[in-house]
Amino acid sequence: MKHYGNMTILALTPRRHGITICGMSARRVIDFLGLQSGMAAVLGMVILVGTGGRMAERFLPIYLIALGAGPMIIGLLNSLQNLLSALYSLAGGYLSDRIGPKLSLAIFNLMAMAGYLVVIAVPSWHAVIAGAVLFLSWGAISLPATMDLIFKLQPAAKRTMGVSMHSMVQRIPMALGPLIGGVLIDRWGEVDGIRAAFGAAILMALVSMLIQQKLITEDSRAKEPAPPSIFTAFAHLRFSPGLKNLLVADILVRFCEQIPYAFVVVWCMKLVSSPVTASQFGLLSAVEMATAMLIYVPVAYFADRGAKKPFVAATFLFFSLFPVALLFCQSFEWLVAAFVLRGLKEFGEPARKAMILDLAPDHAKASTFGLYYLIRDSIVSAGVLAGALLWQMDPKINLLVATGFGLLATAWFVRKG
């Protein structure tokens, strides 16, 4: 059991040090990956929390179409997701700094479960929009708290590795969720299958919440001083040129990602020459996540020992190439190649997140992280609705405009990042 500030983390590390993995002792592997001091407990929670939600959320555009919604409603949901992510990120960072992660995680886990219940109880697109206000909360609220926790657990030379391990493990539910959801949809249809997935998500969220409360306990010692105001971090963000330039590039590249994001599943399952099934789309999502997971550790190793900028620039470039690649992928086999490319967009994501925290003040890292996401996602949410209008005009225009934003983001970051 280890004490860190106002938290006690149950460390899940092997007691025996004689185990070898690929010729390395277990202790050396643990040290190399930054898994000591409670990181294993944190990563275990990420898997349990994420899998349930991803089973249904990735197929929500298909569900909305089945319920009679059009492109503008799909765009509205995607815009709402970005806006709520922005608001919840700020709230999550503030709550983490103010009351600690334990109570914050419990509150927002309950919110997500309530949102799932709304969608199950009322099979209409109105209920999806209402429930989304609740179930979209988990990922956004937990990220600032988790990033802050990782920075407390890891030494400076291992922080990018710590963020990478979190990002890599986070991709496990992103891969498993759509696979399971796709099987449920192929078995029970686009309406009942997705409602069944939300039912399973409630059970997994409940189990994960119980484990969270078991593994993270409040320390009885005095807490570190918390920011007196939710906007405390704004002054630092405003006067930090490095963080400001990163934010501008990040906003542009998120336009690239989000303009077509909600419609990617529609493109693959409805519009290509040889449409894929829900299970095949789940496999495509798994391919994307497997690609991302394979590159996290080596990239983190080199990013912690040199400049982070080249890795972040590569990420922005891969973001840019995916939308235009979809135009030329009209069958499952070619879509596999496109989703490998999409997985490569995670190349420098841990380095980008670590860069944000490097530039944040020590007393308010979670709040600064949350505020960064508030500004970014609030702006992007307004632009996402334009993606729905572009899709109504022509899906190809949507994809080409997205690529244009990505290339602009890459050029900005290369010059000013």
C-alpha cells in the first residue's frame, strides 16, 4: 500500500522478483513500463469502465438511423458529445483537485448508468440525446483526474510512459466493445441489439464502480491545497505560448477528426461499394486499437528521452490522412488498411497529453488539463454541426474538408509548436 498526497493506492505488483519475461526480470519489465506504485490498479479500472460503454456508443449513428433520425440529428449528437466532453473535462479536473478522484469517479459513474437506463427504457432518438447528457460523462470526467494521478505516481522520466500505458490499456475496451456490440447487433438487430449492449454496459459500470471504491481510498492526512476557483488555471494557459500554440493546432486537427467521426460507421456499413456488417465494423475498430497499442510503448520510450514535438507532428499528419483514405476504400479488405492508418494517429497522443501537463502549474495540473479540453472541445463542438451539413451535401466533400483541416493543423504545429 502506497500513500500519495490525499490518496492511498493499493499497489498491484508481483512480490516475487525471480520471474523473467523475454529474458528480463519481472521487476525490470515493471520499471521499464512504469507499472509500479499503483499503476496496475488504475489500468485495471480503465478496462472495466470502458468496455461496457464502447459496446453501444460506437454504433449510435446506426441506431439513430434505425429510429428514423437524419444526418442533422447524428451531427447534433456528435456536437453534443464534444460540448459535454469540454464541460465535463473542466468539472472533472476541478473535482479531482477539490475532492479527490474517488468521489468524482463514483458520481459520474452513476450518471453514466442513469443515461444507459434512459436509452433502454425509451427506444427513440429523443431518448438517445437525453441519455447522452448522462452517459457521455464518464470518459471526460475521469481523464483529468487520471492524468493527474499518473503524474503523481510517476517520476518525470517516466511520465510519457505512464500516459502511454494508460492510453494503450484504454484501447482494450475500445477494441473489445465494438466487437461485442457488433455481434449483438448482428444477432438481435440494430435496435434491440444496441439496447442489449446498453444493458450489459450498466452491469459493467456497476462492477467497475465497486472496484474503484475498493482500490482507491482517501488518505486521512491533510489534503494538498486546491484551487480556490474553477478558472484558476486560465491565467497560466493564457500566458503560456507553448500551450496556446499546441491548443490552436489541437483544435484544427480535432475538426479533421470530428467532422466525419459520427459518419464513419455510416460510410462503412451503408455507403461503400461492398458494405460491411456490424461485426466486421467491430473488427475494423479492433484493428485500429491494436495498431495504436503496438506503437505506444516504443514511442513513449523515445519521447521520454528526447523532444516530443516530432511525435505530436506525426500524429497530426496521420489524423489528416485517414479521411481521404476512406474515399478509396470500398470493401472490407481495403477498409482494414484505412483503419490501420487511423490507429497510427495515436502515434504521439501520449506525448501530446504529457506536453500539456509539462506546461501546467504543479498546483493545478488537473484543472489546467480540464480547462484545455474545455476550450478545445467547446470550439470543436460548434464546428461539428458543419460536418452534418457537409455530409448532407456530399459525403466526399465532408471527408475532403476534414483532411484540409488536418493538414492546416500539421503545418501550424510544425511551424509554431
